[in-house]
Amino acid sequence: MLVLGPLAGLTAAYMNFSLGFFVGGQVLAGLLGSAVTAGYGARGRHGANYIQTAAASVASMAAMGVLVQAMVWMGLPQPPAWQLVAYFTCIGMLGVGIGMLYTPILVDRMRLTFPSGLAVANILRALTDPVLLRRSVGRLAGGGVAGLVGGLSAGRIPWLAAAEFSASTFGAGLVVRARIGVAAAVGGLLGWSLQPVFVAVGWLQPGDPFRKITFLIALGTIMGAALVDLALIFRDALPAARRRAAAAPAAEAWQRVDRGRLWLWVLAWTGGTLATGHLLLGQPLFFLALAIALVFVFALVNGISVGVSDSNPISSAFVVAVVLMALLGLADPGVGLMAGAILLVSTSVACDMQQDRSTGWRLGTPRVLQFRYQVLGVLVGALLAVGFARVFMAAYPVLLLDQTVMKADEQPVEWTSAMTYKFVGVLRSLTDDQPHQRTAIMLGVGLGLAIEVARKVLRPRSFLVDAVLLPSPYAMSLGGFVNLPTALWFAAGGVVASLLERNTAKRDDLPEDMSGTSLFGGGMIAGDALAALGIGLVGLAAVLR
């Protein structure tokens, strides 16, 4: 919590500022946690599970510092740091409670896969082998060194700077591999090639970056694909859940949670969220209460999505919440940001809770103890969310600039901040209504529906169809959120990973998360984050002197 948590939190915060999405810290913390508990043998997997639970919670919360960046972009007054920490803490604790409420449904009864939870469980089992543990940690460390060197060198070696190289972006591509990386590049290339068309129809002004409109199309694409997937999930999962529930044995001691106390926890933190939001931050109670009510919906819907596909569309939850509030009369973007933050933070934490509980379900880890570790992680993460946001924005003033009003040649190379870009773009529509923005979202919804239906019917197996001709809308959407060089480096990392793994023998008993390229890529992300923080702090210290 105090060492691996901040490391995972730093990585997540840096990825959200630089790319606009973040990789959960479960694998990194699980590996390093296993190194700590290796002396306990097979029983050490529970200790390692507690460690990764706390560290992953810190990471999920720390990544939410982009909400502070969104305030800056929109010119909103920033509340004192302690008030933001109190607000984020209450929201995070609410998410922990709601996530635990749905755990018996999603994990015990429906028995959804939760791919990352399964992978971490396999990792914690496999790492009782000391040889495998040393090799895995060694690859992580090697990637960390490469990311650190790459981060320190990218701005100092002319040809790397000219190519707009980013070690973390390349490392993220190594983690996700070619089918996702190439799909993101396809989305970016489509947006870049259609830029003249968008200018011609008046959706863009000459010189505007293509992502000023493609981020709306990409959001719609995710929502369209999610409609198809969720319809199929509810069609297939709910009847199966009823059958499993009928045959499910009584809960064992390690699974039991006092439901009465859990509901008291949820009610208490609901009150805390309303109190801090209204009394400290001056937000209207109606929209805060509406956002809390929507958390109960999205924690289940997004939880099913994570359980089946490992995808948590937290950005879509934020956007849908803002749209619903606008229909009910909301016109203040500041209120939309603060109320939408409830959806963003709670849904992220709740689904992380369910993912971790799926790991614990496979290992037999006591659920109440795991709950307490997540609570501690949320507390530390709330502090780091505000702290990292302030440090990064002070060290890198470019993060203070509103990219939604910049021309294409003004866009920062290393700091695309795609998540902030999405939030600010949607919130600005509350005061600057532009009908073509709604048209772009609906176009994206139709495109996502059509592609996802075609993928479900055709079930593409070839790489050309799966990654280029009918790419996953979730993966392709990234290309609409970031600048083109970012999407291309992301794809390059994915291609390199797939080529290397094609020629490398793989142990059948190990999950993909423990492949050499995945571990190396995760290390590169962490190393690049450390390099960025180090360079920024040195520059900040020089300015202060």
C-alpha cells in the first residue's frame, strides 16, 4: 500500500495524463507481492492477493487525477486539496461498498470469468515456483530499466524526438499485442484521412486536430458496441445465473460478509458523498443524488462487462450521466464534472472490487480481509490522485493547456490526455450547444452497432479481418481519442509483441499476463512514468530556486 501502491498509482496517473487510459496494477503488484510473500510457500498467495488488492485500489484512485486537470482546462476554480481528497475518499468508499454488494451476484452466482482476475489468480498460484518468480520479476525489472532509459532519452535524442517516441505507449502496445494495437492505429488513420471531409461539412475548422470530432464518434462507437454486448450478456448470463444459483452450495466461511453492516457502510458513505459534495464543494444535492443512483446501475452493468470482456467503460458511464443530467436541465459544466466524478470514481472502484473478489474466490482468500485492504488502498489513492495531479501539472505546464481549443500543430506530443479531452469536450456542450456533436455521437453509435453485430455474426479469426477490416470498436476507438503518432507507436508495440511471441515457445500452464513481452511492457510503462516524474521534479525544483 505504501510502496507498490504508489508505484502502481504513479504509473496509472502518468498513463492517464499521457495517453488517456491506464493499465490496472494487479499484475505488477501481484508479481512483486509474491516476491514479498515467497517465504510462506503456497499460503503466501493470500498475502500477495492482499498486496495486489491494496495496490490496485491505489492505482484506480490515483488515475482519477485527470478530473483536476479537467477543472483547469475549463477554467473552474480549484477547491482546496483537502476538500477534493475528502470528496474523492467518500466516493471511493461508496464504490467499495456497492462493489461488494454485487460481488455475490457477479462472482458467486453468475460466476463470470473476470479475465484479469483469473490471470492474477493463476499468477499467484504459479509464483510459488521460485525459479518462475525470479524470471518474471527479472523481466519486469528489465522493462523498467528500458522504460526509464527511453523516457530520459526521448526528448534528448533528435531522431526519437522527431518520431515522437513514447516508451510507455510502446510498452502498452507490448501488453495488449497486435490485434488491439493495430485496431487503434486503424481508427487513428481513418480519423486522419477523413479530416478534410470533416472540414468540408463544417464539423472542423481548418487546422483543427481530427480528434476534436473523432473523440465523439469514438465515444458513440463504444456505446454502440456495448449495447450489443450487454444485450447478449443479459440474454445468456441471466438464465445461466439462475441455474447456477439454484445449484450453488451454501457460502463458505471465507465468503461470508455481514449484509446489514455492508448496507450501513453504503448508506454512511452515500451521506458522506452528499455532504462533502454539497457543503464543501457547493454542488446541488439533486444532481449528486442522481449520480449516486446511477452508480447502482453502472456498477452492475459495467461489472458484467468487466466479468465477460475485461472492459470497464467508465468514460461511457461519465458521458451517459452528463447527457441524462442535461436532459433534466443541467447547464453548468462545473456541476456536470463534479457529479460525473461520482460515476467515474465509484464505477472504477466497484468493478475493481469485483475483479479482485474473483481472484479471491479462486484462491479462497477471506473476503472481509480483502475488503479492508481495498478500503486502505482507496484512502491512500485519494491522497495520491490530488497529489500526483498537482505535481504533474506543476512539473509539466503543458498539462494545463486546454487541448480541446488547440490546432493540430499545437497539440502536445507526449501528453494527449485523451480521457480529459473526452470529459471537457462533452461538458462544454452544456453551454455551447452544437448539433453536429450529437450527430457525431449517433454516427458512432450506429457504426459501433454495425461493426459489433458483424463481428458476432462472422466471428472473424484471421488477423486481417479481426484487426483491420472489422476491428473491435473498443480497440479502434482509442485512435479517435489520441494523436496519430500515439496510435502508431501503440500499434508498433503490439506488432513487436505478437511477432516475438510467435517465435517463442509458451508454457501452457501460464496466463498471457505472464508472457515475456507483457511483463516487459508493464515494466516499460512504470519506468517511463518514473522518468517523467523525475524530470518534472528536477525542473520544478529549478524553477522554485
